[in-house]
Amino acid sequence: MAVKQKFSSFQEMLEEADKPILVDFYAVWCGPCQLMASVLEQVKAKQQDQLQIVKIDTDKYPNLASQYQIHALPTMVLFKNGQVVDRIEGAMSADKLIERLQPNL
């Protein structure tokens, strides 16, 4: 289950993270985004010591979606030390996602 946390800004969250953050940009109306929810739970269960997962609803935070040039959903952006290190567009299996993330963890 995702943990809800409050930060004064998205940037503050990125800067204060002690491990890489995978940000899932999604929308509630997006079918593939809903499929990725269970995939991300599996990834979290396997990688929880190495990775933090955050979900951002692009309808509620359009400025963030624009800032990070989110044009397709789902799009996942991996941040490490406050910087973008990878972008992943589209749905995939938990094993494929872990394989993709591994070099940056």
C-alpha cells in the first residue's frame, strides 16, 4: 500500500529522499495506469529497501506533468539525488520494470 506523505513542494520531496524515487504519473481515467497500480505494488514489495514509489495524478497536478513533459500515460520518471535518471512510458510487467530500474538503484 502506498504511504501518503505531505511535502511543501515536489522538489523538497526529491531533495530529502534517501533513496531513488520512481514517480508514477497517472490519471484515474487511464486504463493502463490502473493496470500499473498492481505492478507497482509488486515492485515496491521486491525493491522497498532500494526504491521509493510516488504516484502523481496528472489531473490534480498539471503543472508537474507539464514541467516533466508528461505527454503519455502512464509515464514513470526515476529520480536519483533529485535528478531525472530514467523515463519509462507505457505499461509493463513487474519483472521488466525492475530489470529496467536496476542499473540506477
